[in-house]
Amino acid sequence: MKVIKVKTIIAAITMMLLGITTTYAQKNPHNVGVVGKGPHGGTIQEAEPYHAEILVKDNKVYVYFLDADIKPLNNKGTTGTAVLQFKDATTAVVNLLAIGSEGFVVDDPKAATFSNCIVSAKVNGKSVSAKFKNYTKAKPAAASTHQH
């Protein structure tokens, strides 16, 4: 009799755990806040009624606006700024510069070192904003240990 109860309890716990993971996947279908899961390899945040993606690559910061299906929106007519907050408590307000047909670059030499970045824009006539943390780690220069 005890063996049946233990098996029933194990089955119930397993079903509960499966339900929790399925519920979480349904609650975050667009990988909001998950580093590297955006269509350009960046991080996505809500920017109602759209989404915004930020990508730090090659010491530059790129921004993309995405529709409800996480497809990139055309950047024609879109204007915006990025407020860069740095660890030393300084900030910089930088205009988003359009690149290609769907992206923007944050044109500031220190942009890639931000701690927080708040992107605000007018997209298809709608005001949107999103806040991002910088999850990239600066890579120190490799020390040379090669000797002759």
C-alpha cells in the first residue's frame, strides 16, 4: 500500500513541476530580458505596444524596435534617444542614428560601457521606452607570457 502512495506522490510532484515550467514558457514567449535571445542576438524588453532590442557588439550599442511577433520594424521616420547611465554616476543623452533599414546605433564613444540604458523613441507615431542593463563584461587585454 505504501509503494502505491509513494508512486502517486512522485507522479503528482512531477506533474506540478512540468506545469510550472510550461506556465513560465507561456508567460515569456518572446524571451523578454533573456540575454542574447533577440533576433539580432541582443536582449529584448517591452516597449509597449512594441518591443525593443539592445545589442552591445564591437564596442558599439545597437537598438532595434520589434513588432508583437518580434519581427524588426522599419526605422524610417523613427526618432529617439538613449540615456546612458554609467557606473561613475555620470549620464549621457545620445540621439539614435538610423543604420540600415531597421536598426539604430548609439553614437557615443563610451556607449558600450553603460550600466543602464533607457531608450525612448517615437515609433509609428507612438511613444515607447525601454530600460536595459548592460550584461556584457569588458575583456581585459591579454597579457603576453611568450618569451624567447
